[in-house]
Amino acid sequence: MNYSKMSDKELLELAKKNNIIFAEEVSKEKHSNSNRESVVRVHNSAPISKDIYVKKIKYNDTKKWLLNIHYAGRMPQISNAFGLFNSKTMIGVCTFGQPASPNVCKGICGIKFRKYVLELNRLVIMKDLPKNTLSFFVSRCLKLIEKPRIIVSYSDTGMNHSGYIYQALNFLYTGCGKKRTHVQGKNGKHPRHYGEDFTKRVVWFPKHRYILFLGNKKEKKLFKNNLKYKILPYPKDENKRYKIDFNLLNKEDVDKSQNIEKTIDWD
């Protein structure tokens, strides 16, 4: 088949139907058109399985994953939730929501654009999946998000995360926060709402901040021109994975404080 005469829309539709096989075929033709090449790159990152796909899920569908599996052990604000599926089995969760702090929304591109800010606040998948599964998952989620949008996400240095998934998807790196302490919250909750004993404080490690603009060329250019942060080189620290007991997905009720201790590799 001659793909060079097809529009980008037609290529995308064909890619959805044929997934990795389509991507491999187009890659061999080595189109010079930059837009068409970007389409190929996205779909060529797909896992080598036609049974793996992404779809929207409900808030309640995320609970076991976010409370029992994700290291934070608590539910964030969620406006968009997506599941990664292998046939009918969910093998990953990615959620987006309004940032916890209004200052985050205003700080990225100013007050004028704060309503467009959305945080990618949770991302977790099963272990031992094919290479590029995570980048495939996130890229598909981003395609399903209503646009225009300013996506912000953080990588926790306390968990030895550098944000390589965001680097792979061409997010802009805008720096890292500072190590600080907060009042200890109840049952691991954020102290902003659940602070009780103001004599106890816990350390909060700095987080790498990544930003991505979604929309058409004009919208993305407008966002970038109003970006308040300096774009910096990507950090290249060594990533470490935390240990996860996926059997916790089968439990209805888990002690969150114990769960965090069991599933995180503190070394």
C-alpha cells in the first residue's frame, strides 16, 4: 500500500485499526513529511500486541490501583481516568486532575491560562510488560484528553524518579523544587486538609517538573510564549523501581500506611 498519498487523519485511523503492523510498514517507507513521520513514531512505540489498548475508565475503577498499588497510597483529584488493557484485563492506570495548589495553575503560563492546566497525577502499570508499553500508554491518554491543555507532571526524587517517561514523550523540563518539611497529615493524607499534630513534621522531597502543551500549532505556540519557567536540560539520574505486591489488587480493604511500607523499596 502507498501511504505517501494518505492524509495524516487517514494514517491515524488506519493506525488505530492495525496498530504495530501498520507502524512497521510505514516505517520501512521512510516518509520525508515531518508530520507523517511523527505519526509513525507514536504508533511505532506501541507494544507488540494487538490485544493491548487504552480506554477511559470510571473514578471507582482506579481506587484499587491508586490506594493499594501506587506508592502515594491516596486518591488525588481526578477529572480524567484511563485504563491500559490486555484483552479484557486492566494492566495499568493513568489519571489527570486539577493540581492541588491554585498557584501551580497560575505559575506555569500566568493567570490568563490557568484554566487550561491539568496535572498527570498518577501513573502505574503492571510489571514485566513489553518494552515501550508505558510510553504507548501515556501517549494514547494524551491523545484522548480534551484540548487545548497545559499538562504538568512531577517525578518524585524521594522515590528515585527522574521522569524518563516524560523525556521520551518530549515534555519540557522546567526544574526541580526544594526539599522541605510539612506538618504530618492523618493516615498519609495531605496536611493541607488533614493536619492534626502540628508538632510532628515529615520531609517532602523535591520533585522534577515537566510540562507539555496540547493543541494546534497556534495554541501550543501561545502557551510556550507565555511559559513562566525556564526550559532546562533533562536530568539524567539513575531511576530505581519500588517493589509492588500486585496481589493487593485482589484485596478490598488495605491498611494504607502498612501498604506503603510493604510496596516501596526504600533502598
